[in-house]
Amino acid sequence: MADFTIAEAKIRILYLVSRVPGIGYHLLMNRCLDQLYADFFTFSRAYEELIAGNLMDRTFDDGDSSNAIGGSETLTISAGGKALLDDAMPAINSTVIANLETSAKELAEEMRLAALVTSTKTPTPEGLWKVTLFSDNSGKPFRCELTVGSEDEASELCRAWKASYGSIPSQLSNLIRKKN
């Protein structure tokens, strides 16, 4: 790949991270691969060079990574990355900026919606796993805590919650009402 392609990918990545601080690695990568016309190798190289060059900072969430959209690695732009982006902005085509801004808004909305549904797993002193499931549930918050015997079971509950959270609160409410 040409250095220009890597340079362009770096600017696009910095732009998105500056507009959506805290974005997860996988969410950013998927957006760059799907809509910003970067291939995986170009994205990976640009990403690693941005991290190595201290133009972007990454942090790893403690505990379970199932809360984060893109895994446990979240990204923010550093002061050096912001300065570089500010210097590069006048040279970027207005169509590219418009596409990046649209992507940034979509990513921010995706992150906002995902924050309305969370799951965590935490080991207990007894050797069990506590699973906490939360959903905004359309303005009617739903929270459930369960204790299970293994990390695999806890992980499966977290995955299942993310896949079907929309129907579970109402199904549980209906089940309880039918018993009374």
C-alpha cells in the first residue's frame, strides 16, 4: 500500500476518534472498512502507527469487555493527534469531510444506543460469577442481577442479553404477572 493511503487512513481515523471520543477499536475498524474504503491492512497499519506515534490514546476497560461496543479497548485523540488533525483539515476535500462527519454522527448515535443496554460479569469471593443486566427499556429502566457457576455461563448470559434485551423485560413481567 502507498504511504498516501496510510496517511489518508490516519487522518480519517483521527477525525472519527476526535468526534467520537471513547469509541471502541472494533466499531472504528468496522466503520473504516465498511464505509471509508480502507482495507484491513491499511487500517491496521495506520491505527498502530497512530498509537505508536502518541497521536491517539487507547485505554482498556477493567473487568468484562462486554459493556464496550468494540471490546475493552477505547480510543481518544491525544493533543498531538489534535494538532496534526487541525493542521491537515484545510487540505481535506469537503466531500470527504462531509462523509466523515456523517459517519461520526452515526457512530455517536450507535454508542449512545448501546449505552442503554449493558451487561457485566464479576467474579465473587465464593468462586461464582455475578451477572448484571441493564436496559433503559424505553424509559422504564430494567436491571437484573444473577449469580451463576462459571465464567462461560456468565459470558453466555451477557451475549444473550445483548442479542435479545428488547423482549426479555416484558417477557419476565408477563411471566411474573401470570404467576400472581
